[in-house]
Amino acid sequence: MTAPTPEQRRLPGTLVTVDGPGGVGKSTTVARLVELLTATGTAAHGTTQPSRTPLGELIRHGTDTFHGLALAHLCAGDRHHQLTDEVLPALATGTVVVSDRYVPASLVLQGLDGLSADTVWTINHGVYRPDLTVILNAHPDTIECRLRTRGAHSRFERDPDNAIRESLGYHHTANYLREHGWPVVTIDTTSTHPDRTAAQIADLIRSPHARTTTNTTERTPQENPACP
């Protein structure tokens, strides 16, 4: 199976994607990260997937309607449009673009709908490879506690077994992406404040060498402490 994109001409900016189970702290971490980068003089732009376009909103509010291949193709189409319209132009100016969700989310969520990783990978052929792929994870009990507090945002999150299924799904997805040459760092957020997580990612952005020399601990669900 080939990678979803040939090695395109790399743009001067830096694409950082942040993925992980619902309730793991992605949106808060992305917001803190953009604030931190901006405060230290780095041009930074935060975005999210699905996008805030009409297509993205259809996907965001349509997980009860769309399933399987239909949802996978909608997500991939929205991703390609957002890359062309928003992400790549920002990267061309040297900006650090931080995306809340990217291809890893499709690999996991469409996997929960029964699609193979290779099928999802093929559907996303041609996407821009991130300079840094961050996967946040946490113990399923912690994720479940957080979801109960904020409420479910999709049919996936309403599944009573979603926390452990997504947590394990992202563990496998991290390995899958590494096998396909993507630069992946995993961070356990079970007991880490989003400010600390954001600072850790900022350090990785500033020091690309650390992405290959730093081994960030990702414990399996069975090894993590329970939600406090």
C-alpha cells in the first residue's frame, strides 16, 4: 500500500496535527498551543477538522445520518478542500498551522464503522503529510469521565464502549502511521494539564530533532491509572 501522498514539495510553514479520542483534551490543547506560539513571536494559525465550511458542518452534525464509506469520503473531501483553501496557503507563508484532528481521526472513526485502515488510507490519497503528528491519549476511565462532563458530540461518543475503543484505536493508528513514514509523537494526558501538553508540543515544534530522540510515554489502557 502506498502512502496517501507522494512526497510533495515541502512548504516553508509547519503543519502540526493533534488527534486523539473525544474527551482527551485536543481542542483545549490546540487553543493553548496557538496562544503559546503567538505569544513567543511565532506566526501560528489554529484550525479544526471537520472544517467550519458548510461541508464540514454537515459532517460534524451528520454522524447519525452518514456511515462507513459515505462518511469517509465526506471527511476526505472536506480535508482536501480545507488543505487547498486554508492550510496550504498558510503554510506557504511560513505559518505554523495547528489542526485539531486530521487523517488519524479518519483512520480511527471510520475504523469503528468497519472500514480497514488501508481503505481509509487510500481514500485520503494526496493529503499533505504533517511535519508533526501528535496523538493524545488517556486511560479510558479518564476519557469517559470527561465525556460525561461535557457531553457527547457524535454517535461515536454515545457508544458506551467508545472510550476504550477509541483509545486502543489511536494506539494502533500511531503504529500504522509510523510504518507509513509519518512523524508521530504520542502523549499521555491522563494526569497532564493542557498547558503542560501544549508546552511540550511547542518544544517539539521548535526542536525538530527532539521528535526522533524523545520517547514520549504512551501507556496502554490497562497500565494507566483510573480517572481521579
